Amino acid sequence: MAFEKLWSLSGRRRSRLIVAIDEANALEDVSSTLSKVEESAAGVKFGFPALLTLGPDRMRSVMQEWKERFYFLADYKVADIPHICGVILEQLKGLGFDGATVHVFQRGIEGLDVFEAPELVAVLAMSHRSPALDEGFEANLAYAKAARISGAVVGASKWRFIESAKRSGLVIFSPGVGAQGSELGSALQKGADFEIVGRSIILSQDVRSAAEKAAEAHRRTLNL
Ligand code: O7M
């Protein structure tokens, strides 16, 4: 089953929350940050800020230490020629990531020749104004399905796209909640499976209770 580890942690914690850790302070003491969101989040997303702050060695050891407790999603929105996509994805798997975001508009993902890659999540619609991606949404969705990708990123405010990706049976990850303006739980209500939340939790004075508040909102929305 796709995203088995994520669903298992999600069930155990009654949580549909993935916390994006991008802020310098939260990354400097990343173990403390992880311990504050441990009871509320099923996953953690690391992107370039985390890699450039922690470096690959520290990132690997952090994920090794916490791998039973979080699903780790690599967010590098990989979009290169198939060979380089494959090289990057193998390296991300080697660092300990469970899943990884990729773009699909460039095509070629179906031809990846990788020994071991993280589970792929296609960036189909972003949370900001991104007309070029939005215009290609249906074609990119059909392509992602044909390439056997099981997950999709769809911005929380793009309800029509969430509904469409949902009908295609993809597991949907929605960012854009909190700091970018969408309400907690609003994407879940439209059919998203997980909400990716960063600053409204990570920059809060009390990270632990902000994360718990988000998880509680999700539990109420979905009757978890
Ligand atoms: O809650 P925020 O706005 O502080 O953080 C949102 C996170 O989601 C941040 O890490 C972004 O890189 C990410 N994100 C978006 O905000 N919009 C998108 O369309 C896609 C992503 C993303 O996570 O892609 C996987």
C-alpha cells in the first residue's frame, strides 16, 4: 500500500498533520522541535532550508534517530532530466527520507531507472498563484497517474483541484494552511488527506500547543 508508514503513524496519532520545518531557529535545535510536534504530527517535511542549515550528515542522523516516530517527506520538487532525477531520489532515500516531491510538468518520471527511491508525491497545484501549473493540471494529473505516482501536492485553496485529484485516487498533501491564509481543516474537508503546516506552528510562541491545536482541528473536521 502506498504511504503505509504515513497512514500507520497517522492512525496511531489520530493526525493528518505534516509539519514543515523551514525556520532557522527551529532547525538549529531540530530535536527539540521534533519532540514538541511528536504527539500531534504524523510527518515532517524538510526542504532546502533544512538541508542548507543542517547539512546532509546531520539530516541523516536526525532522520535515523526519529524514523520510527515520523514520516519524513523530502521537499525538493525535483524536476530534472530522468537520469538526474533518479540520482537525486536515490540520494534522498539514502539520507532516510520516506517520500519526496517531484514536478511532473517536465515529464520523464515514468522512465526513472532507480534502485531505491522514496515514495513520490507530484506537485500538481501550488498554494500561491501559479497559472502555468494550474492550466496544465488535468494533463499533469493524468500523467502522474500513468507514471504510477501515488501522491499529489495540491494547494489548500484550490478546492476544484483537490476534488479532482481525490477522484483519481491520489493521496493528497495540501499546504497553504495558516500563514498563507487557508483555515485549518479546510483542505481536509474538500478531500485532502494531509495538511502541510509550517509557520503557524513553527513560529508560534508555544510550538507544542500550536501543533496540538492543528491536530485537534483535523480530528474535529474528520471525526478521527
Ligand atoms: O505553512 P507555511 O506557509 O509556513 O509553509 C508551507 C510549506 O509548504 C512550505 O514548506 C512550502 O515549501 C510548502 N509548500 C507550499 O507552501 N506551497 C506549495 O504549493 C507546495 C508546498 C510544498 O510543501 O510542496 C511539497
